[in-house]
Amino acid sequence: MNIHQMTIKEIKVYLDSQKALAAEEAAVLAADSRAGVLNAYRQWLRRKEKEERLAKQWDEMSTMERALWKEGHVYIAGIDEVGRGPLAGPVLAAAVILPQDFYLPGLNDSKKVPAGDREKMYETIMEEAVSVSIGMCDAPLIDEINIYQATLRAMLAAVQSLHVKATATLNDAVTIPGLHMKQHPIIGGDGKSVSIAAASIVAKVRRDRMMAQYDEQYPGYNFASNMGYGTAEHLAALKSLGPTPIHRKTFAGVLV
């Protein structure tokens, strides 16, 4: 092709369709005197660099999965929880089994992913995962058995609810009592394993949606914004309105 005979619009369309450029093409584009062509080429380079960075991140975060697949574990469940720290609402765990050809660049610990991207990733995971399930413990049970035990129970329930049986798990930080299969607890696992990261996204989105519903049921606490965490606004509402049925009565700040 002759780049010099192409319009800037044509070059942009061409670059959008290219995963890679021949050395000659790159040299011609870099030497083009038109500012619009140089800008288009630089944008393509930035996009290429981002794609390569995310592909490398995916490769690094799939290390444990590849090792387990090599051992013969076809179905590996990533497990993560959300909601250990809030003053209100449930602790919720997700278990996710991803197919071996799954690829979702940018997937990471849900706390590192913008809310809009989390929602899009959630939809992709729910559509393409082999199996997804949720386990949950509500505030009264948290008060009864403590948050740590409630977290473990929610994780166990999530794995046991999978409609495809896992033979190995990748857990964020903990070993789950009563789960009789190969477990791999990973500290900071939601940033080190794509399976745990997927579970992190699912758990976060599902719990956020629940808290938005609770905000309508119990107005005044702004649950849709604070997700039950002890913000200044939330604490002020507790003082003026008192706790709701979804508040954890044994948590400091809620104690009555």
C-alpha cells in the first residue's frame, strides 16, 4: 500500500484494523509530514503498548491456573469475598470457574477496576464462565459467629453451590474448613490470579447491587454510596436514626 496516497481518515481506519505493522510501514508513518498521520500512529503505538502490557499481566496472573490445568484439574474455582469491613450488609463470597481459553484484559482485583469497567467485566464473566455461584452470610449470622467465621462459611457455600464441581480452588488468602479438595490460598490473590480476580469482580458487583437495594429499603444511610462502610455520613445517620436490621450490632460504631 502507498501511505502517501492515503487520506488521514483512511490511515486511521487502517491502523484500527492492524494488530501489527511491518517495519517499512512503521518507518513511513513515523516519517510522514502530516500532523494527523503522526497523531494516529502515536495513538496506535500507545494502544499496542497497552495491549502488550495487559497481555503480559494476564500471562502472569494465569500462572497458577496453567500449573493446575497441567496437573489435570480442568475445573478450577477462584474464590474471593467482599464485605468483611462494613458496618452493615452481608459478607458475600463468589466462586468462579473460568474456561481455559478465557481472556479478559484488564481483569484485576475489583478495588483496582473502575466501577463502569467492573460492570462490563461482570457481564462478560457471567456470560462466558463455566460456572459462577454466590455464598452469603447476613448481619445477624455475622453477629452470632463473628465476621471471620461468616466469611469462611460464605466461601464454602459458594464453592458447594457451583453447578460444575471444581477439583481445585484458588482462594484469596484463606484455607476453607470443610472443603475437601486441593486448595491454594494466595495472599493478595485477587491481584495474582485471574480466577480469584474474576470472583472478586462478581462478589463486588453483586454486593454493591444489594446495597443499592437496601438504600431504597432503609433510606437515610446512603448505602448505595458507602456500601455499608462507616463513613462520617453513615455514622451520623446511625446516631440520629439508629441501626437497621442489616446493621452488624457487634461492630464498633453500631454497638447498641
